[in-house]
Amino acid sequence: MKRIILLACVLVGCIAGCRAQAGAINYICCESDSTRVCDLLQLDAGANPVLYYARKLIGIPYVGHTLEGNEPEQLVINLHQLDCTTLVETVLALAKTRAEGGRTLKDYAANLAKLRYRDGQMDGYTSRLHYFDWWINDNIRRGNIHEVSDARQCTATFRVDNHYMTRHPDAYEHLKGRPERIDSIRMLEEAGNGGTFHYLPKEKTLSGKGELGFIHDGDVVAIVTSKDGLDYAHLGFAVWGKDGKLHLLNASSIHKKVVEEPKTIHQYLKEHPSFLGIRVLRLSSISIP
């Protein structure tokens, strides 16, 4: 049975409340973001809705940990504060909803939940796809995204060994003093570890479209890291610059906002020794030119 739920949030400078039908999805969203989602869905997003919506969010402040602080777990809809992961999820949910003909906040919320949670079902904190390797595998399995690759270029191999969350539980608000929850996350880590994937090594990101033409504007770029216990360090969207090189549109902790980086992805990766290269993904419900 559908439930009437309260849309009420206190998200740094935004307090609002209203009621909406949202099925079994318990979500929080301030009034201005609710309006913005609906307004964005009415726009003609063109042939490349992912890049279109990503550029619509340029300038939004970078704020980390916006999904935390809600107990029990709720679907957070926040377009006025973004980090690298929520930028990717927000843009893909907008593009997916628009492509499917959805025009309401309810439509958007349903797609955001499908991207953010295991099996597309929100069922507490541990159902969130915390590691991006979990996010990739779960969303590929359910057909939301697919990997784009070229065996001639994506020659590096990475073995997944995620354990950062359970070895640093004090860094996560919902793990502090919750040994049973830490144990649940540890079981999920162990179940997901051991797999391997290929990626484009750092040195090859300097190439142009002749070699990297399999990467399109608006593709999701996941930066592979050597940091112990983690799989990816940062996310964004691929943009081919006027210089013929790949650039990154991302929610930047350096620039403190969503930006289209003036430096190339190659330059960006070189500045971070722990960044090994990139993996590239594409939303399946659209055809990016």
C-alpha cells in the first residue's frame, strides 16, 4: 500500500516541508530542490542528456557527507550541495528519468534509489552501495549502466580489496559504536573482494580520440586508486576539450564546487601519485552520440 510521507529536511540552510505520494520510498528533499528537479525534467536535454544535466549543475558548492545524519536511512535528494558521488548519481537519475518520460519528483526519486541502493531497494544503511565497485557491479547487473572499454587501451588490471570502512569505522557517522553494523559491512566487503577489472592506465589518458574514441562526452569516469582498502578515489564525467584531450567535469573538493576542469584528465591524474588510471561507464537507457 502506498504511504503518505513527509518531505522535510534540514540540509544546511534549507528547511521545508510538504507531503507527497512516494510509494515505499522514504525520501527527504527541500522545497527548492524539489522545484529544481521538476524544472530540469521539463527541459529539452538534447541528444546527450548526461552532459547536459552535468553542465546545468556547474557552480553548485562541493559539500561532502550529505547522505549522512539520517537514522533510519532515507533517500537524500540534494541538488544544492554535491560531492563527486552524489553529482554522478544526481545527473544519471535526471537523465534516466527524462529518457523514460518521467517528469515528477516521484519519478526522479525512484530512479535515484535504483542507482544508490543494492538491488535498487533502500533497506537501511547497509543497503547503500558504499564502495563504487559495489555500485558498478550492482548497476551493471541490473542493466542501469554498462562498461565501455577497448582491450587495446585498457591494459591495466586491478584486484578489488575493499576494507577501508571497517578498518576506519570512526570516519563514518553510522558505524561509530555500531559493531553489528560494522560486521555487516565487513561481510559485504569480503563478498565483493577478489574480483578483477581492466582499466585505462594513467599514461594512456594523454592520447586523443584516435586511440580513446570509445570514450564519449558524458561517460562516467571512475578514478582507480592505490590507496589501501579502496577501489576508486574520485568520480566525474568525461568531456572532450577543444584541445582534443579528455577533461573531467566533477564536484571538486579543490575548487569547492562543480567544475569542468581546465586541465586534462592526464594532468589531473599526474598530480595525484595514488591515482592509477580510469574506468569508464555509460548510462544504458540513452544512446550518447
